[in-house]
Amino acid sequence: MPIHTSPFPTTHDTIGASTLSSPARVPSSPPSPSPQSRRNIDNGHGSSNGANNQLTSASNGVAAIDLDKRLSQYTVDWTKFPGGSKEKVEDVFEDEDQGPEFGGPEDFTLNLEKYLKGTASPEDRKQPDEDDTDPEEDALPDYSPSPSPRVRHHHSQNQEEVEESEFGPPVDMSTPSHLMWRKNYSSGKEETRLEDIEESLPSSPEKDNSPSKNGDENDMEESRTYTTIFREIEDLQKQRRDWDEKIKENESQLASARDEIEHLRAELRRKDTLLSEASDRLGEEGMLREQLKALKLKADEKATSSGDDSENIAKLQEELRDAREQLEKRDEALEDGGTKLRELTASSELQLRQKNTEIDDLKAHIDEKELQIAETDEELTEVQRQYEALKGRIESLEMRNSPLEEKNILLEKELSSVRAELASQRNAVLTMAVDLSVEIDGKDYHDVIRSLQLQLKEMKESSHNHGKSTQVEEELQSKLDQAQSALQRTVSEKEAAETEWQRSKDLLVETRSLITTIEGENTRLAARIQELNSNFAKVREEVDRLKEQHRQELASINVQPTPVQPAINNPDRMNELREAHRLEIQNLREINTNTINDLRTSYNDTIQHLRAVLSTSEKRATSLHNQLLSTQATITTQSNEINVLKSEIEQLQSTLALKEETSAEMDKMIAKSIEKREREWERKTELLLKERDKMGKALMWAWGEKEVGKPSSAERTKSRENGGGGVSGDGSGPEEKKARQGYRYKYVVRS
């Protein structure tokens, strides 16, 4: 039974065929690069079933080679064609092979330098007379055309050589026969070549540049030419994408070829074990053959003496059949072991593929984690940048707002002092009016002053008439002048203070508008919490201080003694003045309380707004802090996972490197053992052939004795005298010099 389970015939299957000797029908040079051969090469790389077809059709390739050799012996008589001669036929082919009509070459990448850089190509420099290109070619923009089909074809050939080098055996290893023929002859049936694509563009303006056509037709022709050129460019780009897909398919086929190489290596290791078992079996068979030869010799010696040896021969034949049955059983056991070994190799290959897929998944997971880390880092930097910008804006606003607040406080102090002076002056005027018994009920401050002036005039008239109390009038006049000057001064100061206060109020409104504009940004703040708290405490202290100051001022106003007025003789007028002064003071108090209430409400609104901003900023800070902690935790976990995955990848890479080294060493050892075993096979086959010749001679001698009997002494002497002219027999051993044993071919009818 055959012991080889490989689906392909190899040189190991034939006894005596050494791998060091080259095959008998390997051609000295590769076949001519015909389109069919290129199509076969491309098909071998482009289709998924091409490799298997090449591996299983070596005999078809040999038949195709013989057919090519036979066809190459024929010639064509061109004179038998209707054209009459070979030159005419070649002219016809040359006319049919012309390039496209738009003036460019079929391989348009020759003008790539001209299209991209605007400089002439080397061919245009060599032929300046033929440098008149089409305006369509000069008008093309910076355009990156698809790679040249010839360059692609050369690349596909180089890729084929690289792929074939994957199947090349080591120097000292045997090569399977189906792979030997595959290198030079391929059996593909499909091909896609860009050289065969004819660019059917309209004729160039050089051909159509006849004077009979007008400018509109030329423009239409140029636009049509542009559209056709762009359509051709799109087709070429589509072909380029197709070629890229084919390259990817070739890469996948290369991976499958590598898997097949691994399978062949496993098959080679399995065959090594089978060969070792076969060598052991051959040793046993040799021993059995020696025993069989000995038994045959004994049978031949005993054949003439007695007929009882037939029983011994039958016994020996039975023993031989038993031995053959044992050998068949061993072959079956070897086949079972081979199937188990194949199952084990298949399972190991499946596990290896699973590990490779797991490694690819881990690499993809690592890449995703790295991208996530990079995105989180970018988001963190963006948040920090925005935080710093808002922090700077808040500091600038605080710096601008702090002097305004101080100025506002000073203005409020000045306004309160001016109002206090004005109140004191009004009190003095009212007391004077009361002393002079001027009516002040329901009168304004100015009306009270007018009534005092009228009263003074009347007093002057009465003093002229009566000549009394002149000294009192002078004192009253001086006091009245002082009061008027003080009143004017206080009014001017009040107006200045009000204008300043209005200006500060406008500035405060402006600052409030600025604060409201950045409220949306303040919601995202995550800092300045402690400083804002301290500022809030300072503001609260300032409010408390202002309240205390206002309370003290009110107490001082209430407790302030009335100025000592000189005794006035008229008590009714003095009462009127007192009443007017009291009313004026009451009005000033109301005005002061209203302004203070307005300031308090505005300040409370500002404080509430700042508190809201502070609360939102605190919430934003806590959320950002939580996000930062979560991102840091995810980064740490991802870094740990990345470290673990990197360590796993390093371990897997080290194991792969170790496996590759061990496989290389095993390949060397296998090659050496196979070479040694093949040399041993050659020696054994030579010995077996010699023994077969000897056994054939002995068998022919025995058959001759059975058929024609032994030659007599007279025939021996006669044959010796004639130089040995037997019928067709051969001698064996020392009997060859004495006589030849004759034998008769039983199917020949002799006359």
C-alpha cells in the first residue's frame, strides 16, 4: 500500500529520484512573454483559485509546453495572403496599432513631467521638431495620473517573483515536482492589461485645424476633447482602484501561500516520521527478501531431488502471505497515525490563527485606547486654557471694579458730609426765621430765605423810622449773608457731588453690563473660590461699616445741638425760622434715606448676582474636578491595560521569534536528514538493482534447466569451441565460461 498521503506528487514518491538533481524537462530559459503567459501570471496572482489550479495541473502545463514547441516549428508564408508580401501585412498591422487620436502616447505617464512641472520630457528634448503638443495636453491642471500600466505589469511580475521565492526550497532540500513546473509555466486564463485599452479619443486639433472651420466649432471640439479626456482619466482612476483591489487580493493570496508553506512544512515533518517508519519497514522487508532468496535457493536445490519440496514452498508462500498481511497491517497503522497527525496539525494551525486574531484585536483595542487618551488630553488642555482666559478676565474686571467701588464710597462720604452741612445751614436759617417770627409753615427753603430778606428790609425801614435795634439788624444781616454764601457753596458742592455720583453710577452700570456679558463664561469657571469668598467677606464688612457709619451720621444729625442764636426780640419770627429749618432738615433726611435705600438695593442686587455667579462657579468647579478625577482614573486604568497588552505582545513576539528560530533549525536538520536518507536510498536501490539482475540470471538458468534441460558435455565443448553461441541464454557465476544454459520461449513456435 502507498504510504504517502500528500495530494500532490513529489520527488520523494519515486525511489531513487534525488532532490539534488534537476528535473528532466526544466527549460533553460523562461517562455516568451506572450500575452497569454502574462495573462496566466496575472491570473495566478489575481484569483483565489489560481494557486490550486497551478499546483494540480502540472501535466497540463507540460502538455502546453510541448504544444508550444511543436507550434514554434511552423512558419507563415506571407506571400499566400491577398496582400502579396510580408511588408504589406506588417504595414496593415502597423496602421491598426496606431495610438490614440488626441496626440499623446498610449502610456500617458510619459508626459507626466510635462503635465506636473511644465517642463519638456527627455523625449521632447531629443525631438524638438515633434514638440508641438495639443492644447488640451498643455491645458491640463496639476493632475496625478494613475500609475503606468507597464509599471504595474512590471510590479506584478516582481510580486510574482517574490511570491514564487516563498515556495523556493532550501539549497539542500528536495522540491515537489508540481512546484518545479509552476515557476516557469502557469495556467491562468484571465488577465486585465492597461496596454490593451485603446484610448478612443477624438482627433486632436492639429488634424482638424482646417481653415474651413470657424472658432465656434474649434471651441466645441476642444470642450468635447476635454470631456473625453476627463472621462478617460476617470476610467483610468477606476482601473487603478481595480488594480489596488487586485493587489490586496494578491496580498491575501500571499498570506494563504504562506499558510500553505506552513502546511507543507508540517506535511514534510509528517513525511519525515513516515519515512523513518518506512525505512524501518524497508529494513524488515530486506530481511524478508533475504529469507525469501534463501528459501528460493533451497527450493531450487531441492526441486530436482524430490517432489516433497512443494509442501515447503507452500509453507513458505503462506509465511510470505502472512508477512505481507503484517506489512499491510503496519501500513494501515501508519495511515491511522498519519490521519491523527494531520488532525493534530490542523488543530495546532487553528489555535495559531486564533492567537493571531487575538493579537490583532488587542492591537486594535490598544489603538482605540490611545486615541481616547489623546482626545481626553486635548479636552483637558482646552478646558485649562479656557479656565486661564476666564481667570484673567475676572482679575481684570476686579481690578477695574475695585477703584470704582472705592471712588463710589468716597463720593457717598462727601455727599453725606455735604448733606450734613446743608442740613445744619438749613437748621440755622430756620432757627433764624423762628427767632424773627417768620412764618415757615408750608414754605420751601428758598421761600423762607425770601421771607427773611423781606423781614430784614422791613426791619431796616423800621430802624430808619424808629432808630432802634441797629446793632441787631447788622448782626442779622451779616448772619444772613453768611447763610446765603454758605447755601450757595453747599448747592454748588451738592451739584458737583451729584454729577460725580451720577458718573460713578454710570461707571457702575457699565461694569454691571460687562459682568452680565461674561455670566455665560463665568458658569464654566473652576477656580478663584477662596479669593471670591474672601472678597465676599470684605464686601460684607464694607457694608457693615457703611451701615454703621450711616447710623452714626444719623445719630449725629439727631444729636447735633442747634446753634446758639442771638436773642431776638420777636419770638414769633424765631418760631417761624425754627419751623422752616425743621422742615428743611426733614426734607434732607428723606432725600438721604431715599438715596441710601437706592444704594442699598443696588448693592444687594450686586451681592446677590455675585453670590449666584459664585455658586455656579463652585458647581462648575466641582463638576470639573469630578471629571478630572474620572479622566485621571480612566487614564490610569487605560495605561495599566496598555502596559499589560504591551507585555503580552512582547511575550507573543518573543514566542514567535523562538518558534521561527526553532523552525529554521528544524528545516536545516530535516534537509540534512533527507539528503542523507536519499543518498542511502540511492545506494540501496543500486544494490537492489544488482541483486535483481543476479536473481534474474539465476531464474533464467533455472527456467532453462526446466525447459530444455542441462547441456551435455558434447554441447559444452562445442559451444566452447565455437565461442559460445547459445540460443539466447546467459550464464551465471563460473558456469558462464564453461557453457551457457539454454532456454526456450514457450510462446514461440519453432519450425
